[in-house]
Amino acid sequence: MYAASKGIAIAKALVYEKHEIEVAKSSIEDVKGEHTRFEQAISAAYAEIEKIQTQTEKKMGKESADIFGAHLMVLNDPELISQVKSAIKNEKVNAEYALKNTVDTFVAMFEAMEDEYMKERAADIKDVSSRVLGHLQGIKNQDLTSLDEEVIVVAHDLAPSDTASMNKEKVMGFATNIGGSTSHTAIMARNLEIPAVVGAKDITEKVTGGDTLILDAINGQVIINPSEEQKENYLSKKQQFEQQKEKLKIFKNKQSSTKDGKVIELAANIGSPNDMGPVIANGAEGIGLYRTEFLYMDRSTSPTEDEQFESYKVVLKQMGKKPVVIRTLDIGGDKEIPYLNMPKEMNPFLGYRALRICLDKKEMFKTQLRALLRASQYGNLKVMYPMVSSVEEIRQANAVLEEVKQELTEKGTSFKDFEVGIMIEIPSAAINSDALAKEVDFFSIGTNDLIQYTVAVDRMNEKISHLYSPFNPAVLKLIDMTITNGHKNGIWVGMCGEAAGNLKMIPFLLGANLDEFSMSPSAILPARELISKLSTEETQEIKDKVLEMSSAKDIENFLNEVVSK
Ligand code: PEP
Ligand code: MG
């Protein structure tokens, strides 16, 4: 069990399960009664979707709410309704069966169409009809957008769309069976600043909906139906935690600098414009990583150029002059997109992913680059390619970028020039960083992947997580080498992997002269406080000492002593 996003929550449990709805055929006599049942299910689904639409618009803007408008149109479609009713009447079958059959025909028809927009309608129809079926069968898939009381969500895992649409006022925390510290559920939880415990194995079986839970997302435990004494104890711990957080607020508007005045940039990682609240609240000096892949996930077709443009523009405008590093699509590994028909692979983390897909699916890549170029006018954009392993890949990606720039210029569309950088997250890139630095404007070290590839430890596998450590001496040497090579070639070097926000790593990284640290927004203020207490000279000595050590455990213990002083 792992505390993925720090905090303490005490509330009732909501066990979140997504039911697969099975439909059986049965004969009916009462046609009128069956029609009424169908109409009632339609009305109930309609009211539900309208509520979600209003809430989404309030929280995330009109663009995000539009999808629900399309869902309402399906429910209003006279063709669909009359076909279901005719089937009930003519075949004397139950409403569920009539609906399922009719929907299957509609879906097959839309899916066969060439037009992307029409294909998307098929997904809408499926989505909406399963909601109606749920009402017909009395099965309710909980809805995390509209909750009446405060809850702790307990689930096997949560899709990004689940976490993104969670009502933050009502979801006090969550616990999932699977996931590790750098799984995407954990990262989303930190971005949203919701206390979360992941990798809790069979927590969904142990907890029943309505149980009272204490979610201790500091030590990584869940207490089910606690005693009064435990509750009181945790209420005071929660208060303490919150007071500490409050105290750190004095650092919110301060510049990040060491004791001797060396200025550092502390930036935030985000997954969507929806994550911007905590970024502003914690006084981030930039966005060091905007993971654009979440925009592509949990849907049935790629986001359109305009949709992407809007999402980038919102963030750029909100950050004003502050830098915003937007990473091009990094899909694959643990992040899947069904509509890209990605083949099942033996080693997905070593496979067809990220820039490798973009260089293969050039049109998709060009659409994203066009959206980025158009958005560049609204702020201080920097673009970054993920999973680079060689100079050829950078050159190929840059050639596509040039092509898109030329096309836009020909059309008279304006854009601003921006810095182009790469993630250093593959050992070959770190080792060859002297050569790679000559091709780009900046590096950002992605330790989440760099660790897994250097130590050969799957970042998702709980069984071997004791081997997955940023303090591994080989990882630290690669980090040091990358920063040195970057600076030698006159480019800046940042880090956007989770290690950048790890307080124990910060003295080493400062000593190695890292220029920019990008982390979950909630890690910024503690990091700024720590940096203000350290001097450049002291951290350089720490770095030299660490690089002479040979064991990850010893290094971690030594750095722990440094930060506990
Ligand atoms: C990384 O690998 O460190 C990183 C920041 O990218 P992601 O976690 O999205 O793979
Ligand atoms: Mg990565």
C-alpha cells in the first residue's frame, strides 16, 4: 500500500464499480407497461445527464460539457425511440432487449461510416444506451461528478476520466487496489491534491459501501470502521497536517532561491487545464510538464485540432509570461488508446510508444503540432518530445515541425517561435546527452522512466518496487552526466519525473546544478522551504559525497539525515 498523494481523510466509503450490463431476452404481454418502463428510464437518464452537463460546464467550461449535449441529443432522437417501441410492440420483447438490438444496429451503421464525426456518434449511442439499460435494470453506475455527501472512493483502479471528473468538494480521498507511486492514477491524485492510497491490493473486497474509513495517506494505510479513539486521534493528525500546510503558505509568493541567493525555477506538472487550481494556489513559477496524452484517453477518436488548441491556450493564458512546457503525445506503456489499435506487445514499455508512434502516425502528430503552434501566441510555450533515444528521432520530429510551420505560414496563420526540448528518460539518451544537447534548446529528465530502464524494474510492479529507487547510484550518475552535458552545450536542464519533488533528492539535484524542478503542485512549497535553507557550496559537497557512495540505501539514509537537520 502506498501513499500516492499526501493527506488524511475521514468519511464514508463509496465502493466504485463499473458494472457490465448483460441483457437477456424475455417475452412480455403488457406492451403499454413496457413502453412506460422504457420512457421512464429515458427520462431518468436524461435528468442525470443534464445534471452532469451543468456541473461539468461550471467546473471545466463549455467545451468539456459539450459531449453531454451530444448524449442528450441521442436520448431525444425520435428514430431511435420509435424503433425501440416498435420492437417492444411487434416482437413482444422486454425493453432492455429491444433497446440493445436497436442500438446495436445504429452503432454498426455509424461505425461503418468514413466520417470521424459520425464514428464518434457510435460511442455516444453506446454510452447513453448503457445508462438507460442501467435504469431499466436498476443497476446504477455511481457517478463521481454529482455526489450528495462527502465520500472516500474505493475502486479497483480509476481511469483518468474518473479522476478528472471527480467532484473535488465531495471526494475527500481515494484508495485503489492497484497502482504504484508513479502510476498515472497516483500522479493524477497528486495533481488534484486529493489524499490517495494506491496498491491497496484487495481493498474493494474489504470495504463495504457506507463503511466509515480513515484514509491515512501519509503512512499509507486505510482503517475500516475505526473506534472513536482512532477517529479522534486522526482528526488531530489531520489538523496538524493542515496547519503545517498553512504554515508553508508564506512561501507561496516567494522566489525559489538557495540560502546564498541562487535562483531556481520550481514548476508544476499537470495533465489537463483542470489541474490549474493547485498550480496557482501553490505559486508555481511555470509548468514544467503538461502531459497531453490524457486528452487522447477515454474517448473513441483523437481530439480535434481545435479541441487541443483550446486546452493548450487556456493553460498558456493562465500562466502569462511564465514558461509552459507542453509534451507531445506520450502514449503506450501503461497508457492505452483503444482507437489507435495498438498491438498487444510482450514489453509495452519497450515497445511502440510515445514519439515512436508520432513519427509513424505522422498526420496525428502534425495535428498536435499545428494546435501547439497556433496556441504559441497566447503565452510562453516550450515544446518537448518524450522517449527520445537517438539524434535521428529529434531530427525527424523537428523536420515534421518545420513542415507544419511552413504549411501554416503558407496559409497565413501566425505563430510564435518556441524552444524545443526533449525528455531524458532512456539511458541511451543520458549517456549520449552531449550529442543530443547540440540538437535541442533544453532537457527535462524523466526519472520515472529513467529509473525503470536503468535498473530494469517495471515502474508498475509492486512486487519489485523496493528495487525502484531514485537513489540508485547508476541513476544518480546518469542525472549528473545529463546536467553536465547540457550545461557544457549551453542549454538549461530541468527534471519533471517524480524525483524532482522528493525532498531527499533535492540537495543532490541542487548540488548537480539542476536549473528547473517540475513536480506535483503540492510538493512545491515544501521544496521551496527546503531550498531556502540550503547553500550552493553545501549542496555541491553533498553531491560529490553521494557520487562516491555505492548503495542506494546508504545514499537515501545519508540524504534523509541532510534534510532532517
Ligand atoms: C517520466 O518518465 O519521468 C515522466 C515524467 O513521464 P511519465 O511519468 O509521463 O512517463
Ligand atoms: Mg516518461
